[in-house]
Amino acid sequence: MKMMMTMRSCSTRGMRSSCLAINNFKALFHSRETHRPIVSSVEDAVNMFDEMLHSRPLPPIILCNQILTELVKLEHCSAVVSLNRQMGLVGIAPNHYTLSILINCYAHLHEMGFSLSVLAQFCKLGLEPTVITFNTLIHGFVLDDNLRDAARIFIKILEADHFKPDVYSFTTLIKGFCMDTLIDEALKVFAEMIDAGVAPNVVTYNSLIHGLCNVGQWKQATRLLNDMSSKGVFPDVITFSVLVDTLCKEGMVVKAENAVDMMIQRGIEPNTITYNSLLHGYCLRRQMDKARQVFNLMISKGCIVDVWSCSILIHGYCEDEQIDQANMIFTEMCRMELANTVTYNTIIEGFCKAGRIQEAQKLFSEMQAGCGQLPDVRTYNIMIHGLCYHRLVTEAEKLLTEMGGKGCPPNGWTYNIIIRGLLYNHEKSWAMKLFHEMRRRGFSAHASTKELIVTFGLRM
């Protein structure tokens, strides 16, 4: 009879999740062993909490924390805040772990004022904050791009008597400084870390290497790579991918290739990001045969070839004036439904530069007809430039006129492109009419546009 009632109560599809959540809670609550609750959605968590709030005795705080933790993993921070309030209303007192969860949630919601108010609750409840609590605050301020307060919290940890900063404290602050390209500050914190006897981990080194590479200090980044190996910290795929990307952007593709070989020798398999960086490096140097070899290698190794892999190769072929090769890859991307607006922009620009304006117009029309990728302002700018270059200024002006109606208003680049195009085609009065319209809309003439106006003897 009991089984029949249970089956009846769970028979409708809309009640299945609720029934599972409640039964899951009951099993947890009555079990003597500690099990982590299964929370697959906010609905599961709410149903469990509803059952918990009506049960007597009230559930232990450990169980509440476990459910809140699962919600954090599902990135439902606002739900955590709401459920915590309900816990307080029925008299379930938080512990230090609950408050740390709350601080983390407010940090991800960019509500650092509330995070600090939760810190004040520690004293109010007679609880002692831990280094994890302060690490969470540092992380929150870094997420909020507030490095001053992140550093202030870090100093508090340094001055504390009962605990000291750990590897996470140092690494989070280092990462924050690197993200803001404050490399000197990051290196100072790194030096303090070493002096304090805290061993850096792979994340610490990756943050510094990435930061150094972003400001072009690839030699120092390479030295750090060697330093971490000598200290028994093994580089991972992120370490090498960052280095490969920087070397390729600096034009040192051979060194980047050596870095990839070093990865493989150390048993670290390059991923899509690594190969995309190498692809980009060869394309920048117009070494399209090498680029294609990397592309084929990705496929043969079962590495995911994504939209950026294809777009990089298409752009490389377009720049190398191999538009037919680019179009072959583009056609395959469309067949696999991988092409995005950036891909369309790249191939349309390639056709324009190759003098095949009709094929560019055909692709532009396909976008407008509903291929799933709408033209953006860059698409219009590319087409207007191509039409002006091929003396089709009337059609270019039609595109300029229709942009606003298509929800894609022209920008400063649009006006500068068409004004120069009109001047090159000796449409002076038309060009100056658009010049004054551009200024009324708050856009400025580029230096090349001003120079051309002066060359044609016109007054601005």
C-alpha cells in the first residue's frame, strides 16, 4: 500500500523531480553515514530545503552546506543567497563554512559590499575566519577588478597571528596583477611568496608566464618555464599554450614549434588552443603549406577543429591570395554548420580583395536571407569598402542607408570608408554631404580621410 501511494504521488511528469529530491533528502537525513546530496537543478535544492525546513529535528548544518555547495557548482549563486535566508528564518545557524560559501557567492554576483558584511557576521557569531575566508575575499575583489582592496585583504592575512597566507592567497593576487598588466607588482608578490617559504604551484607560474607574455616579455617567461621545471613544478598544457601563442605572435614560429615538441616529449598532449596558436603563427608568416599540415595533424590526432581553427586558416589563405582554398574550407564549415559572422566577414573580405565582388555580394545576400548569421557593422564596412573600390558607389550608398533600418547603425569607420570611396570616385559634393552628417552624429574623420579632403581642395 505504501509503495502504491509513493508511485501515485510521483506518477505525473511534473512531480518526478520533487519526489526524487524529497526522497533523496529523507535518505540523507535518516542515514547514519554522511552522503553528498544529488542536486542536479535549482528545483532539486528548493524541494530538499522545503522538506528540511518542515522537518523536526532540524537538519544538521553540514547537510545544508553540502546542498549549497552543489548549487555553487551549478553556478546558481543567487539561489544560495535566497536559501541561506530561509535557513536563518527557521533557526539553522551558519558555521564558518556556510559564511565562506556566502562570501564566494556574493563575490561572483559582484556584490563585494555584501561579502564584507558576511565577514562581520563571523565576529557576531563568535566564529573565527580562516585563511580560506580571506582567500575568497581576495578572489572576489580580483573578479571585481578592485586590486587595491584585494591587496588590503592580503596584507591583513600577512599581519594575522593565527594563520598565514597560503599558495592560493599569493596566486590569486599575482593573477589579479597580471590580468591588469601590473607585472612588476606581480613579480614583487612572487618574490614575497618565495621569501615566505610558500612553494608556487603550476597555476602561480601559469599566471606569471601569461602576464609576462601579454606585455611581450617572452624571454623572462621562458626563464620562468625553466625555473618551474628545476623546482619540480611540471608545466601543463596551459603553460605551453600561452608560450606557443606568444612566440607565434612575435613571429618566432620555429621556437613555438620547438615548444610543442617539448610538450609532446614530456607527455603533454597539445590541445585545440595550442594548435590554433601554431596555425595562426604560420598564417601570419604566409607559410600556408605548414599551416595546412598543422590543420591536418589536428584532424589525424582527433583534436577538436573548432570555428576558430577554420577561421584562422581561411584568413591565412585570403591574405595569401588563395581565395579558392579559403572558399573550400568555408563551404565545408557551412555544411557542418560551423560558420559564424566572423567567418563570413573573413571570406567576404577575401572575395572583395581578390576582385570577385559578385561572389562577395552573393554571400552577403545569403546572410540577409537567413543563413543564421546576420551581418554586423564590420560586414557592412567590408562590403561598402569593396563596392567603393570597384566603383560601385551607388550600391555602397544604398548599404549605408539600409544599415540603420536593419538594426546595425553605421559607425565612424563606415563613414570614413564611404567618404574616401566617394572622393576616389570624384564624387566630391556627395562625400562632403556625408562628411557633415558624420560629424553631426558625433564621429570624427580619420587622418587619411582629412588628408584626402585637403588633397581634393575641399574645406572641412
